[in-house]
Amino acid sequence: MPMKAFDSGSFHAAPLDRANVDTDQLIPARFLKRPRDERYSSYLFYDVRRTNSGDMDPNFVLNREPWDNAELLIADRNFGCGSSREAAVYVLLDSGFRAVIAPSFGDIFYSNSMKNGFLPVRLSTEICSTLRESLRAGQGGKVSIDLGAQTVSCPQGETYHFEISAFHKHCLLEGLDDIGFTLAQKSKIDLSDLQRDKNMPWFKPSTAV
């Protein structure tokens, strides 16, 4: 499906007091062969949010108000570690999440997020801990993200700056995945082809199948 541009704004945030949340916790491997349809959001944290009997665990943060409608996770270190499954990003997006804030991320998860319009924000361990405590103390709240300004603002008014590459920032704001970014360069590619044909008339790309 087309990548959606990231729209800055205020998001209902949930505190996730877990370090090393791996991709198998985000979406268990047994669901990877299933189509990405209307059921997909139900796979998020499927095993984590249930008790051994299969019932929903009332102690899991996303199973209770006011965090059951969260759009943003405030997590702990090494979020998205484990396997390279891109479905870990799909399941977050399909569950209504637009971003996650954590001290660190699994490298492949971070890359997959950027390629699918999901924003991973790195803030320090101390700031993430403060944000989670603030959300728990206030029993909910919104956290604002301004991607253009590269800032995160918490309910108490504090604002924090985060780093992101200029390329990833551009693609997220414009809603460009790898294919979309390449197609946006079509005029430059065509011009390069014309210059090549002019400067190297002897060169003919193979058309063999």
C-alpha cells in the first residue's frame, strides 16, 4: 500500500515499560504468512497482551484505558530488536500507531520504519523514563511531535530535540518510500540518459530478455 506522509501533531501516548521489545513480541512469527487485511491489527503484541489461558491481560498497558487508543509508544531501550521482519512495522501502523519514542532501536527495525512512514524517535533513557512517568501519573495524555522542527513536547510543556537524517526526514514528510523517491527523480534520470547517449553514442543498454 502507498506510504503515508507523517503528519506532525499531538498523539495519545502510552508508556511501555519494556526493554528489548523484539519483533516476535510485536508480531509472532506464526502470523507472518497471513495477509495484511482487517485482522492485522489484532496480531500486535498478541502473546504479550494475553495470559497463559489466552484471555486479555488487564495489566498490559494497551489493554486498559486510557492507553487502549494510543497512537504513540514511549518505550525503553533496544525497541524492535530481533529478526528483520517488516511486518513488525506494518502491525504497528495498522494498529493506529504513527511513531515510537525510545532510547535505541534495532537497526533493521529503524530502517524498515523509515521506509514505511513510521517515525522512530531517539531520546535519552532519562527523557523516555520521565515521559513514561508523566503519562502514568496523569493517567494518560498527549505527546506532540513536530518532525519539521525535530522536537517532542510532553504534557508538562518540556520540549526535546531529536536527530534524524535529512533524507529520512524529507521522505517521511513527503510520503516517499524507496520507489516513490526514485520515481520523483525521473526527470533527472531521463536527463542523465540523454547526456549518456550524447556523450557515449557507442553505448547501447542491452535489451536482451
